[in-house]
Amino acid sequence: AIFSNDSCLILDEIGEAPAKAAAEMAYMLANGSGKARAGRDGQARAVQTWRTTFLSSGEITLAQKLSEAGIKPRAGQEVRVAEILADAGKNLGIFEDCKGMQPNDFAVKIKESAREFYGTAGAAFVEVLIKTEDISKKIKQLSDDFAKSVCEKGADGQVLRVAQRFGLCVAAGKIAVENGILPHSIEDVEPSVKKCFESWLELRGGQGAGEDKNILKTLKLFIEMNGQSRFQNLHPRTDADGQEIEQICINRCGFRSGEEFYVLEEAWENEIFKGLNAKKAAKVLRAEGILECGEAGRIKTNKRFPGLGVIRCYIIRINEEKTEALKKELENVEELT
């Protein structure tokens, strides 16, 4: 990152990196500073800093990498590492137009051309930036205009941040074309960048907050995996003689009655939403109509359970319409992935 300061850092083979290192990398590269370290004499050394754009050519997503170590990706990581599918949708892999060549031959041609003309455009582009008056204002204006054009009203701040980064690509492309550095037309630039942004947005699953998506996915996964085994049925089955069949519920998280799940307080924080903000999870689920509130709009409800008496719990009501919509949305994201 230090050697690529004010330039572009290309990362290769994220699959070879330890999951913990990949998780740290997402924050460290984007934040622009390394760890504080001590010298041989024990005195603190100057912290290394940089400002760089980075690209990963990995075959798996950051989320897939982190899952190897059981780590859940945080919204901050997903914003810093904006993932785009390397497929232009034309059955040509990452290419959209191979100029009449086969994709393999076109890739070789690009590689040969890059080797022959390496560094030419970069130097010319920097020269333009230095000579142009008020270039910073122009770049900011182009970036902001693009972000506004692709973000819905009320879009989450995370989406806006990523859109502004794509907007920098629009600004760089237009300035390069205007000054004869890139052999394209000015009309080519913005639609191309917009297509990449929309690919990222579709993979992300919308313009809402990333944490909200994670909360809904986490609850869905937990209930799918543990609905029968960790939620004791308040209406147990009976045998042919009408005798209640004994239930075996190991590591109980709560109780269930039909489409309602009663989640115990500790299980809510330390089991289902471990690693996430449990209070925020309750607010998100309440807004989605999945968490049923108690008296006076309280998030927790007092309820009597066999063997426990009256205790506070969270009531999750599985709304079929919302569940199906969520399921379809998640399936679309998984299909894209």
C-alpha cells in the first residue's frame, strides 16, 4: 500500500490469505494507515500512511473468505470493499466487446499492449491535473452529480459513499477523454461506470443499510437451522393414547407456538445476534413487522412459560408475506453471487 501511494494497488488471490488478515485488510487499506509499531529501542515508530485505490482479482468474495473462519462480514467492510461481478453479461467473461477477437486472444492483446505502453497515460493524466485550474472542484462536482443520479432519495449513507467512489471514476474518465488521454467518447464514460455500480448494488441487495440486511439474514438462517431443535413447542404432540410426547430441546433459545417464536433475552444477544448490535436488531425487526411489541410499544414482552414462570422475551412473528419477499430477495442475491 505504501509503494502504491497515490496510485492503484492490485491485490491477487484473496483465497490464499488467512481470513483474519483479509478482515483487517478491508479496514486498514481503506482507512489509509498501518499499525503503530515500536522500534528496537522501544520508541514508537511513525505510522505508515497512504492514499490508494485498491482492486482485488480474487475468485471469491470477502464474505466467503471470512466465513471460512466463522467471521460475519460487517457493513463497514462491505462498503470499503465494493464487490462487482467480473462478468459483463455478454458470454465473454469480463469483456463486453472483444473487437471481433476471441476472449482469450483479446486478453493476451491487452496484456501485450499494457506492457508496451505502460505508464504513458498515467503521466499524461497527472500533467493535466496539475495544469487545470480548480480541478479539485470539478472532480468533486462530477463525483457528487453521479452519486445523486444513481442514489434514491433516502438511500443509506453507505450506498452514497460507494456511489461517490464510482463518481471519482466518472470524473477521471471524463477528464481523460476531454484531454485526449483515452480514445473514447465522453458519452461512453458515465453509462459504463453506472453499469458497474448497478452490478454492485444488485449484489448488495438494495440501497438500505447493510446492517439491516445482515440482521434479517441472520434471523432467517437461525430459525431455518434451529426452529425445531432449540425452540420448545408450547403445544407438544401427543401419542395415540393422548399422552404428551416428551420433547428434547438442547440449548434452548426460547419457545414456539405455531408461527410465533418467543426468544429469551440472553439467547437474543448471545446466540442469534452474537457479534451484531442486539438492540438495533430489535428496532430493525420491529420496523419490518417481524418483532411484535408488548404494551406501550415495548420491545420486550412479559410472558409465562412452563418451568420458568413470567419472564421477558422477544416475540418473533413469522409473517408469510414478508418472509417470502425476504426469501426471494436473498435467493436473488445468492444466485448473483
